[in-house]
Amino acid sequence: MRWRFRVGEIFLRKGLTLVELLLAALLVGVVGLGMGAIISSSHNFMLQSAGMATTQGEASYALEHLKRYVSLANNIIPYNPTGTPPVSSSFAIRYDHRSITALTATPLDSTDDEWDYYGYDAVNKILYYKRDFVPGASANPADPGFAGGEVIARNVTALTFTLTSPAQMDVDITVTKVIGTQTRTSHVTSSISPRGMVTN
């Protein structure tokens, strides 16, 4: 009987008690919760990074597009301006699309230059661009609207163009993107001086 009891005692010591099972379950639960928190934090960080990259990309591209074309202008017309200096969300620029290096440009003759257009659709939060919407000698073309325009930036929550002088326009762009529960905003400002104002 003693031998059987000792074998049983050894057998019981090799098995798991209820307390040990509960401790193991608790440990697995704690590890699982920790892993869940790490995964959740990583996911949130990924969303934040994606949102920031998107907003920065949209805002930066819009600003670079404006700088590239507005800097060539020899005339700027703001549409529906308010205040002094005039602040608007849409404007037209006139400049010569022809090539200086190929000697086809006529920088001193503004009567053959084309009008381009930038317009902000506040409802759909889109900045549009139209090239050559009015060619030639038109002195004061009407606002062409957004139809048929090229999308320059999306998720634009605020945009103003301020014509501080005939040769300087201040641009203020805010882009906001919501991804999941994360909201990211990028805000850029710049002053653009149309070089064509001096040469024409």
C-alpha cells in the first residue's frame, strides 16, 4: 500500500492543479492583452503616418503647382474677391505657354497669351486647374467654373488666395484627411511673385 501511495503521490505531483491552470490562463490572458495593445498601437501609428503622408502630399503638390504656373503670369484676376487686399478662392492667370528656348514665346505681347484657371470647390473640397480656358486677347474672362478641370488636390478644407499687390499673391492651403478614427491636417502658406509682371 505504501508503494502504491507513493506512485500516486508522484503521479499527482506531475499533473496540473486547478490553481496552476488558472495561473497559466491568467498569464496567457495578460500576454494576449499586451500583444493586442501593441498591435492596436502599431495600427494607430500606421493610420497616423498614412494620414499625415496623404495630407502633406496633397498640400505640397498643390503649392508647388501654384508656384510653377502663377510665377509665370503677367496678369491675375481674382474671382468674387472680398476685402482689401482682395481675397478669393478662385482666380485666373494669363501667361505665354510658348517656349522661350525655341523662340516661339512673345513675352512682351500679352494679347496672344492664354488664360489658366484655379478654382476651389468648397463643397467637394477639391482644388481644380484649367489650362487655356480662354486663349488670346480677352482682357477679363468670366469665371469658367470647375467642370472639366484637372484635380490638383483633394481634401482641401480651407483655401484662400490673397492678391497683396499686382505682383504678389499669398496662398493659404489646409488639407485634412480622416483615416479610421485618425484625423490629420497639413497647412501650407507661401507668397508667389509672378515674374511676368516685371517683363511684360
